[in-house]
Amino acid sequence: MEVAEVFVSCKKEVHYSRELMLQWPALVRVISGEVRVAAADRSFRYFAGDTILFPRDQLGRMSKLPLNGEPCLAISVVFRKERLKHYYQDITPLALRRTEPLVFGDHPLLQSLFNSLQPYFDLADALPADIAAFKVEEAIRVLRAIDPAADGLLGHFETPGKLDLVQYMEQNYRFNLSLEEFGYLTGRSLTTFKKDFKNTFGSTPGRWLTKKRLELAHYQIVEQERKPSEVYLDTGFEDLSHFSFAFKKYFGYSPTRPGA
């Protein structure tokens, strides 16, 4: 299913979390609640009124949390590669590529942009494609007018270069990505990723990832006294039942009875 280019999300859960590996840059306006983004070596927290431009091809985990009795409500604008290339075909970016999120202060142009979207969201969760196309281009123009540094996230299209496999995987193994995604982010095809991984770690990616994630989960449960329900997502597992099964198979006892 194709992701909408302009949409609104409302999360009422006490804790909603998912992996964040954006294929394209995305602009997020927090209307209420809290948005947290945790990367391998840093974390960010955003609140109502914050507007953030997230870079593509950066790995992390996004959590959307209610705050002060209000759900996490956010408007997102996704900048597809083909739209950006069309816009920048005759424009030289004013800034070098950057990999950090860009946070915008309150600005009349941003306020006008998001105010113009509100009536559409009273009718549906996402804009129709033809209207979204106009709003995406308007968003690009607004961001560039406010801060030329936006070009560093919007105007560059190169793919990730080949990264050090040991360093990258040791930093990011707890994120629940497919092997294809890990390969892409380390600058490799799936075939090359598997081959390089085997030569580097002496194991298949699947076995190595499972072992690392289970050992991290065990540490958090035993040493930090966290509950299995609190750690399975943070250690790269998709659901609690699969985590419990894998934990018991590896350690010989249930994660609810560590050391038993």
C-alpha cells in the first residue's frame, strides 16, 4: 500500500512505538502530545508546536505518546524522491547534505501552511493525491524560504556509501529492520551484505541478530529489572509471544522467571 504524501496521525495509546527508517525526508508538525525519536547514540523529544524535518536513510525508533490528557496528534508531509528531483532539477542546493533533523521555530509561513491543511483533515486522514502534490511543493518553498539549511535534507539524492559493518551493526542491531534494509543502509546489496556479514562475524545475520537481541533483553530483565512487555520492542522483536518463545529456547527458561 502506497504511503500518503500528506496525512494526519492520532495516537491515543500510552506507548506507541515503531522503527523509523524513512525512505524520503518527512516534515512533522506536532499538534499535541509528545514525539520521541531514539537513534543509536542520541535521542530527541518534540512537543506541541514543534515542526521537524527528518532526513532520509537515518535509523531510529519513533514513539508517539499522549501528554497532559491529550493524544499525540501530528501532521506529516512526505517528500518523495521524484517530486524533489523535479523541483531541484534547475536549482543548486544552498546547503551540503545533513543527517540531523532540522527543527523550525514558530513562523507565519509554517502556520499558514498547516492551517490550510486542517479543513481537509476534518474530512479524511490523508489528502487526495492531486491536492497533496500542490501542498508538498508549497512545503518545499516554505522550508527553503525559512531556512536554507533545508536544502541539506531535501536537495541531495545520493545513496548511502559503504559503511564499516562491525561498527554499524553493533550500534544498530536492536532496530527491527529487514536484511534488505540493513544492507541498503550499510551501502550493500542484499547478496553482498550477507556475504560480508558471514566473512566479518562468522555467522548469518539472522542468527547473530537474534543472539545479540536476546542477550540485551536478558540484561535488561535481570540487571535492570524491566518486564518482558517493556523490553521486547526495544530489543528488536515484533511481538511479545515470539520474544518469549525465542528467549525460552535460547536461555532454557521463561523471561518472566529469569534465572529459574
